Amino acid sequence: MSTAKTETIPTVDHKPHAVFFRQSGWLMIATIAGGAMTFGVHFLTKSDSVPKSQYAAFGTLLMVVACLPTMPLQMVFAQQSALALATGRERQLAGMIRLAWLWTFIVWLFGAASVFVFQKQIVAGWHLPDAAALWVTLLLLLFSLWVPLFSGVLQGRQDFFWLGWSTILGGVGRFAGAVFLVLALSLGSAGMMAGALMGVGLSAAVAIWRTRDLWSLAAERFDGKNLLRQVLPLVFGFGACQFMFTSDTMFAKAYFSDDEIAPYVAAGTLSRALLWLVMPLAAVMFPKIVHASARSEKSNLFGIVVLGTAVLAICGGLGLWLVGPLAIKIVYKSTYLGAATLIPWYAGAMVPLAMANVLVNDLLARARFSVVPWMVLLAAAYGFTLPAMLNHFPGRLEVVLQTLGAFNLLLFLVCAWFTWGKTGDRR
């Protein structure tokens, strides 16, 4: 009985920096391994079963999934889990988890009904080959809502070992499933999305299993109003970051043909890997700062994470600039070589976003929520500005990335002001 209780409470290590580097290093290894398997799916573009139209459809549907509020959902449960474990409110946390699990399913049901009603319009508007990939994507959306919920609990309780394994196993499931369905059954974009469904489903299963001791507890009532005051800033703050990270492909899809979008998706796949490489640093930092703030303890991890992220992001961006064109030649057909000219712009846009992500994690972990309205306004301005730029400069894909890079830099500067310039208050 005492052993089970010990598992739910983060241990206090007397060498926090050593623990941090070990945990963040493991998450980086897991992210690279899972990302490599996920990226391996894109080798299927060399198959005749995946022409450019199918790959463009795959990229568009994947960005639909990416636009789910998965980042806010994970960070909300990371924060609530860390707070609950720091203050002994595990039974209230169990009630929150089960309630969120139920409501994500209900919301998904309403979304599925809407897709059923407007299926023909969606298929025509997104230039999809058929509705099969759309329905696979719908199931993928459900599991993509559950993964961040339970992964957030893993992150909040600092169970980074199994958080890493859920990432690795998800990548393996995605790659193996897509390879079989595309090469053996010639299912094209539907097969690639089904592979993604297998991978996400496996990640969800691991996270749900590893957190069962928390969500299966007898639930206690919690203060809903106080909970909203805590989580709404996280929803909007991390939601703004996710919008900046994922929405460019959906905007571009409306202005360019499949032949133009397919290389853009290829460049985006490589360049976004830059952000996934450095995100484990902030992911490990976030629950530690929440836990320390709840107990009024000091933490100096922030400076280490800022420096590490800057070095990795800048070196990674320069490396991608140099070897990106070679990677395009290796992974894709010759018709995708246009992606090489987009990689410098794409990689450059990801560097300030990577730095902003660290500052956002720190600010919101310390409940310094005054930055959130400015982040939301900036994301809204980006959403209005990008279509205007595409209308003003038709046929120029690099305009999408130049606009994205400019707004990501503004996001970093805003977060930097609230971190260092506004109050200078760091605990």
C-alpha cells in the first residue's frame, strides 16, 4: 500500500540539475526516436501509391489534427497534476481527469455528427481523393484529444520515463501501420492517416495505463470556479502558441495547388522537427516550476533551459539549412526538390518560436498570466495578416514563412518583455 502511494508523489532529489539533465536527455532521445519513426512515413512518397495529390491531402489532414488544442490540454493537466501532488489533492485530480475524459468524448461526438452532415463539402473544399481518409482522421482526432490529457498527467507527476516510451511506441505504431497499409494495400493518404491512428492509439493506451492509479481513485469535489481561473490562461496562452506552430499549412492549402503544397509539407515536416527537438527541455521544466511555486521553493532551472534551447535551436537551424536539401533528395522524389528553397525560411521561423515556447512555459508555470491577452492578440493578428499577405503576393510560398517568422519573433519579444522587462520578478 505504501509503495503505491510513493509512486504518486514526485520525489525530491538532492541533485536537481543532474535529474533535470537526465530526464530532459531521455525525453530528447525519445522524441528523436519517435520523430524518426514518424518521419519515416514520409519515405512512402517514393511509392506510386502516394502521388502528390495524396500526399497533399495527408499533409492537410495531419494539420487539422495538429490544430486541436492538444498543447493547452496537456499543459493544463500537467499543471493540475503537479499542483495536486504538491498539495495532497489527488482525489480532486481524479475527478477532473474523468470529467475531462467524458467531455472530450461528448465534444467529439458533436464534431463527428457535423462531419457526417457536411462530408461532401469538406471533401470537395480540401480536394481530398475520397472520404475514407476523412473518417480515419475523425477517429484520429478522438485519440489525439486523449493523448495530451493523460500525457499531461504523466508530465505533471514527472513520470518522464513512460512519457518518453509513449512517444517512442507511438512512432513505431505509426510507421509500421502506414508502411503495411500503403505498400501492401495501396491505401494512399487513407493508409498514412490510419498509420497515424495506430500510433496515437498506442500512445494513448500507454498513458492511460500508467496513470490508472490516479484517475481510478474515488473522486472528491473540486472548486470549478477556481479551476477555471487557473486553467483558462493556460488554454489561451498555449493555444496561441499552437496556432502559430500549426496553422500555416491550412492557410497555404487554400491558395496553392497540390503540386505546390506537397513540397511545402515536406519542408514543414523537416523544419518542425527543430521545435520538437528542443521542447523536452521546457516539458521537463514546467512541472518542476509549478511544484516549486506551489511550495514557495526556489528554482533556477529557467536560465539553463533558455541557454540550452538557444544553443540547440540555432545549431539545429543552421544544420537543417545545410543538410536539409540533401534530406529532401533522400526522402522524396525529384518533384519535391522545390522544398529545399523553403527550408531556410521555415527553419528560421521555428527558432524564435522555440525560444518563445520556453518563456511561455516559465511565465504560465509561475501563474504570471498578464502575458496571455497579448499572446492571443498576436495570434489573431497573424490569422488576419497571413491571408492578406497571400492575396497581396499571390503565388509566393515564401511569403507564408516570412509572415510566420515575423510573428514568431514578435511573440518571443512580447514574452521576453513580460519575463525580464516588465517586472524582473523571478523566484
